[in-house]
Amino acid sequence: MRDHLRAGIAIYNDGEYHAAHDAWEDHWLDLESGTDDERFLHGLIQFTAAVHHAHDANWTGVRGLAESGAAYLAALPADYREVNVGEVRTYLRAVAADPEHVERAAPPRLTHENVALRPEDLRFEAAAVAAAVLAEEYGYDEETVEKAVTYAREDLDDEKATSQFVTFVMDFARDAANRGIIFQRMAGVVGKRDHRESDVEGLFD
């Protein structure tokens, strides 16, 4: 929960509203319906969807999402899971009353543990979640990113002092301006690792 939550918050604050929705949805789908955590993530998903649709001036859609998002968050404490839920709820209610409110007031930045997270604040597991959803969002080969995450975890489990895979996964999540170059380099080292592992497996055939 924590890694998905922090990943979504960080990329939402970076303006990636749709990708933030995906970061939370991956975990939300596994939660029991009606639980506080399920309603919490559902509310955040509706919130980011409302902000996303506002860019298309789809006011009917924005109103519906704001109403449902506010309803999902209604019974939760204002600081549930140490996120500024109260501020989000207030904003959603204002948008539900007047969808064009989004043109006059920017949506609140999300905070976790009193920090408005950005991608550079994420540790590896949360960065891995962010990398996966950003790969999907921008059409990068998702299998390559998944393999890089897997190899990074193997390196971390082996307590390697440095790992190209950890670096590439975290940089891919953090550095939007250079993401294309980072992906190319990531793909190169993933290909080399794949080749090396297939050679080792071939010794035992």
C-alpha cells in the first residue's frame, strides 16, 4: 500500500494525473470493497480523474467524478494514512458544486507525512511502481522496465554496493526530461543481462 500510495502522490504532484490514477488502481483492485483503504484509494482515483478530465473541459464528467470522489472520502479522517484527505475532500466538494472551479483554483498538491512528494523523493520500491505506470503511460516497452525492476531487486537482495538496474529504474521514474535516453540505456543493460543469463542456463541443457 505505502509504495503505491507514495508513487501515485509523487507523480500526481509532477502533473502526471492519469499515471497517478494507475499507480493507485493497481493496489485498489486487490482491496476488499467498502473498507477504509478501498474508499480512500477510490476517492483519490476519482480526484485525479476529475483533474484530468478538467483539461478537456468535460464539465459533466468532472462534476460526477468530484461528487463520487468526495463521497468516497467523506467518512475518512482529514489526515487518513497521513495524506491531506481533508483538503482534497474540500476541493472535490467545491468542484462538485461548480465544475469550473478548477479553472479558478488549482487542485491541491498531495502530501504524505506532511511532505508534498516528488519523484525524486521516492525510494526504490515506490520508484519501481512509478516507473511501471509511466512506461505504460508513454508507450515504453513495459517488459523491459519490468525486467529492469526484477534485476534491480536481485541486485538488492544480493546486497550489491551498486546496481545499474536500480539506478536506471529510479532515474526513469524521476527524470522526465531524459526519460527516452534513460530507457535506451536501460534496454541495453537489460539485453546484456538477458543474454548472460541465457548463456548460463545453456550450460545445463
